[in-house]
Amino acid sequence: MYQAILFDLDDTLFSLRGCEAQALLRTLDNAGLLSALPADFAEAYATISSGYWAARSVDGGSQYSREDVIELSWRDFLSRHDLDANRSVELATQFWREFCRATALNPGADKILGRLGPHYRLGMITNGYSDSQRGRLKAAGLLGFFNPLLISEEVGAAKPDARIFQLALARLDLPPEAVLYVGDSIGHDYQGCRNVGIGFCHYCPKPSDSDLPDVKYRIARLEDLIPLLLPGATP
């Protein structure tokens, strides 16, 4: 029987694209630029940004820092829409500030925490930056749910590295079989759980046609956790 449930943050409890879009909208509105942009501006920014983040991931961050990625994304975004690219540093700084307090939760995220909290110890293992992960949890009123809260930047190890999962087990003082991890990523979350023997629940709202590995649970909605973990309960 599980005693603790660990969660991923981005694209599990929070919508990463939603947080980005929220921060983008606030930044552009504050800068007085919304009227100069087409309706699909969020998709345009996401395409540019994802390319730079992918390049950073491939080279391990040696080519681009986080600040570089955001500034270059804004430079290209402004240039594409014939706006002043010299504002890229200013707007990138404002964007990150807004992103760190964005609150785009996936449906059911706050509900499941409230339902599971009285019955299980809740924790989080997330790759990312301290200011963005803690900032968004605080803004959404969810920071107090998670103990332990392990962020890759703070602990010096990132999923799927076994060390960050082992640290969670040590903080919980529980064996792997007493813990379930809920996440969306096969490469980061599932592989990390396999490395240490933690059960894995795959949050997969839009299953693809590609082969997916066998996992303990696979859910399309976060609220599907309630009947799985609270027998007899309804979502």
C-alpha cells in the first residue's frame, strides 16, 4: 500500500504552455504591444522559444544560458512581427518575472491535492529553476502541499538521475514500494522511477499512436487518481 505520492510539476500539475502564454500576454499587455500583434502570437512565440530550449537541452546548456534562451526568443519574436528588437532584454526580464507567478493549472490539479492530502504524504520532484517552480506553486496556493519539494537546480541532480529520486525516498524515510510517482514524461519520470523501483503513474491526457511502456497506472485526467488511490471514492 502506498504511503506517499510524488508529483511532477510541468505538464502534470501545471500546463507549461499555459504558463508561458499567461506570462507572454501579461508582458505584452504591460508593454502596450498587444494591438500590434496577430491573434496567433502565442503560438508564434512558443515555436521560437521551444527551438532555443531544445538547443539548450542538446548541448547541456553550454551554448545558451536560461537568460540567453529567453532574450533570444524575444529578439526573434519582436523581429518577426516588425517590432523593436532592442526591447528584447527589457521584455525578457519582465516575461520571466511573470512566468514565475503564472498559475495555469491542468484541470483537476488543485482538487486532487485537496482530496489526497489527508490520506497520503505528498511530495514533488521537478526539473527546473527554483524561482519559477517555487514561485508558481506559491502563486497558485499549492506550495504547502509538498514535503519534500525537490527541484533539480537546488539539489544538483535532474530526472531521470536516480539521485534525485533517492533523495526523495530518504526525506520520506520510505522504501520505493511505498511510493507512487505521477508524471507525464516517459524519458524523465518513468525512467527515473525505474532506476529506483518507484511505481509510476503516467499522466497521459492525449495518448499517441506510438508504443507506450507498461506502467502501474495510466490516466487521462488527474481526477482519475481519486478512485485509484481512494477506493470507493468518486472523482
